[in-house]
Amino acid sequence: MSSLFAFPGQGAQKPGMLHRLPQEPEVIECLQQAGEALGEDALSLDSEAALGSTRAVQLCLVIAGVAGARLLMRSGQVPDYVAGLSIGAYAAAVAAGSLDYRDAVRLVALRGELMQNAYPQGFGMTAIIGLDLGTVERLLGEVHAGQSPVHLANINGDNQIVIAGANHAMAAVAERAKTLGAACAKRLAVSVPSHSALLDQPAARLAEAFGDVELRAPRIRYLSSTTARPITDPQRLRDDLAFNMCRVVDWHGTLCTAYERGVRLHIELPPGAILTGLARRVFEQGTLIAFDGARLDTLDALLRQEGSRSR
């Protein structure tokens, strides 16, 4: 049996999320290194006002994820797999030993700026709960047009689909979804149309920035949240990270792959517990736990226990 570190994406952020991290040397070092890479105080990024910026949100998620992973791995216990939803993939790549943390911070700052500048207003993401993928895709086909762009963005579960696009187009899809029996159509706390073709150009510019960044083969097995398959080649990983902003995320498929490969311990890195809830629909057996709200010694014991079973 194996373990997985799951790193959340946008929508999981909370004001004060960096300030609430355990005041341990690994966390303090993460904050200092991020500040040095950015040339600003990392703790200034998690205020309610600052989190209105896509750049700040994405930076906070990566800093928190890496800090949490370093804390859990400080005694030598490591997961068998890592995976990250959207921006969480950058923290996963750092945890896997493929991407230098400071490089990740600089790339994520640029990523957030490119996405924010491309669509400063009028766009975002909406979660539709209670309809299957085929039904949502049919609704997208009915609404999508040149003046009302709306796309499939995330497959988070067998009945939880996220769409991305212009606000009015998403509202039209949401209204039709409700008439077909959707339990909920909720606008997410994301101000850009992530994981859609609307971000093709920003993704291409980010890929150029990756040209001078060294990537290494993962030391911990890395699951891509867009292909739901492992990536071992550094060049494929470069492509996965640079272009994940404009590709559909199949988180449900990623969880299924992890479970099929024997993962029975799913630990969600900070912040929040959104991914833990999604995993419950896939993991028929095993332990699902979020870093937030759990004791460090409990998480350490679970990792040790799962590690001893794997040997």
C-alpha cells in the first residue's frame, strides 16, 4: 500500500493561511526563501485584500504546500506519490525534487501575473454539482460562442464538473444546469478562466520562462493532474507545468489512478480540506486526512505506518 501528498489549487485559499502555519523551522525557512525570491515579505501575501490578486493566491498556495510537505518529510518519511490540482502541481514538483523551490516561486509569480493580466475582469470559474460530464459538455456546446466563451475546465468528481469562461456565459450554463436537476452551480473564488483555451497565449509565454529553469526527474512519483498519469521525464514535466493553466484538469482520474496503484493514505497539504472531500468518492478503503486541523505527530505516525506496510 502507498501514500499520496495532494496539493490543492485555487479556491482553497483563506486569509491568514500563511500566518496559521506551524511556527517550525521548515516553515520559517520556506517563508524566508520565498521572500528572497520575490523581493518582498511573503507574509504580506495572505491578507484578505492581497488575496484579491491571482498572483498572491497562487504564491500562497505553493508556499503553504511546500512548507507543509517539508514539515512532514523532515524525519525522512516521504510519500510514494505526489499530485497537485492546477497550481498545486508546482508544489508537487518541488516536493518530488524536480523543481527548485525558489524557481517555483518565481515562475508562479509570473504565472499569476500572466493569467491576471490576460483577464482582469469579467471571467472566472463555476462548479456544477449533480450532473455528469456528458450533460455538462452538451450544455457547454449550447452556450459557447465567440461572444460567450465557456469551456470545460476541471473534472473534480463523477458528479462535480468545473467550467471556465465569461461570467455571462457561465451564468447561462448554470441556469440550464439547474433546470436539469443540478444540485448546485457555484461561482468559485477564481477570477480567471483557468484550464481553458482562453489561456493558451499566457501559457506559451510561461513556457518561454521555463527555458532557463532546470528540471530533474522526480525522486517521488509525480502524477499529472491533466493526464492522470505519472511523469518521469523532465521535459514532459516542463510541458505539464507550463501548460497546465490552459489544459483540462482531470482530478477525478488522477485520484482513480492513485487508488488503482495502491494508494491508501491520502494526505491533503494546506490549506483546507477540499481535496479530501473529493477523494472520499474514489477511495473505497484507506485513510484520508488533511494537514489543516491534524496533529503533526498523527500525520507522521500515519506516514510511518503506511511506509512499513509498503516494505
